[in-house]
Amino acid sequence: MKRRPLFSFAILTALGSFLFLSSPLAAERYPDRPIQLVIPNVPGSMIDITARLLSDELEKILDVKVIANNKPGASMVLGTDAVVRAKKDGYTLLYGVTNALIYSPITNPEVVPYTASKDLEPLGIHYFAPNAIAVRSDEAWKTFAELIDYAKKNPGKLRVSTTGIASAPHFILETIQSMTGTQFTHVPFKGGESIVTAVLGGHVEVTCDAFAKVQPHLDSGKLRALLITNKVSAYRDIPTITELGYKESLPTAWFGLYAPVGIPEEAKKILVPAIEKAVNLTKPKIDQMGNLVEYRSPLEQRKLFEEDYRKIDEAAVKMGLRKP
């Protein structure tokens, strides 16, 4: 008689285990299959290289395949939109870039079908890409103050190469002009190495471009950097604009992980700490490229997005790139 309760308990336990294993909760153990990381730029670009470094580390941490998938086009809007439209299951992630998250929505809203603040879930910042103001090493200007002094005395004479209209360097240039009361002549390019080679060849006097592209020419002695948007430890002598006494910092590009809004909480709880760990593991390699790995939590990422969006939106109105 004493064995019947034990037998009944065993049956109930087995039945409970069966029900749990067959339940949606047990079936949705995350992650249990490959994750796709959408990179909204072409293979071989700096964005592609850094995204793949991160995906390699994520793969080890999560113990599932993380497949890097390039979807370039429309200033990185195409790949971003593909993630917004993806299934909200945590298996499609975006390597988000400020161009497609902030700059294009403000300056070209007609080609951006999403609202980043509403359609994308932040999962952590990967790194910042400092931009630099640089001149040829044989030019007379040794400091940013000397460059500004010359520009004030010679409005429009100094030509500045950037990666194009409405790019981060363009906004940096416009911000500098507004802060210093100067007038430069903007020479936009479509990207690539031509921005730096233009200053090396004497076609422009100044360049505003990614520090990662300027860095090799600093090391070779061909260029001199007068200003940088973010402090880089190996080049402590290059000042930021706030170190020179200006109140407002300059905009800078940053890169972070996103998912479509609405992914399961279980997926977020696993992804966020995994991304933080992966970001920190990539720091040595990516910092050596002239970038600045600086993890920010999803909450900090959202706050940074809101601050940058406000600044760029206000600047775009002043620049005539957006109607008030």
C-alpha cells in the first residue's frame, strides 16, 4: 500500500517533464540555430571587417554559427531595412551604422522606410570611429588654432575634402564653421581613398576623414592631424575640440548591434551580455585600426542615439539639408 503514492508521484513527475519538454518554452531555447548578422556595406570595407571580427567572437560565446551577410545599398539603408522587416525571433541582427540610423533618415527621409527609434532594438555599442582634421605636413599650420586664424582671414580659400554631402565629416565641417565663425570650401567625394589622396596631392588644403584612413599617413610623416573627434590613446597629442576650449563636442560615427523590435526577452537576456563580452574581446585589433572600441549598454546606446539625432537634425536645418 505504501508503494502506490510513490508510484503515482513518479507518474506525475514523468508526465510533468513530458509536458514541459513539449511546451513552447522548452522548444524556444535560445539560440538553437545559426544567427544572421546583416552588414549593410560591401565586403572588405572597414565596417565589414569589424563586423566579422565581432561575429567571430559572438560565435564562440553563443556556441552557434553567426553568419555575416552583406546587404549594401542606398547608403546602408537597404541592409538596415532588411533587418527591420525580418522575423522578430532574435536570429537576424543588424550591425547598425549611424549613416543609416541618423544621417539618412534626417537628410533623405523619402528613401528611408523605417524609424530607427521605433523599429530597432539596441543591443550594445561596438566602437566609435574618430574623424580627424588633417593637413599636409609641409603646410604652415601647426595647430588647429593657426588653421582657424588663417581661415578667418581668408574666407572660402581653404578647401576641405570629405566623404560627401550629408556625411559625418560634412557635419563635422559645418559644425566647426558654426563654432569658429569661419568659412571653408567643401569638396565632397564619394568615399574611398580619394578623400585623403586629394590632400596628399595638393588638390585641397585640408581633409576631414576617418582617423583610420589618416593614421598611416601620420605615421609616415606625410600628414599632420590638427584635431580629432574622439581621444585616441596612442595619439594623445592630437586634441579634441573640447580640449581646445569649445563647449560642444563634434559628431562622430559609431557602430552597434540591433535587432528588430519585439524579439523575445529570453533572446535579449542572452544576447546583451554575449555582445558586451564579444565587444571587449575585439578591442585590441580594432583599436589598432585607428578606431575606439568602447562598449555602451543598450540603455546608453538609446540615449546616445537620441542625443546625436537631435544635434544632427538641428545642424541639418542650418545647413539647408532639411526643411525646418
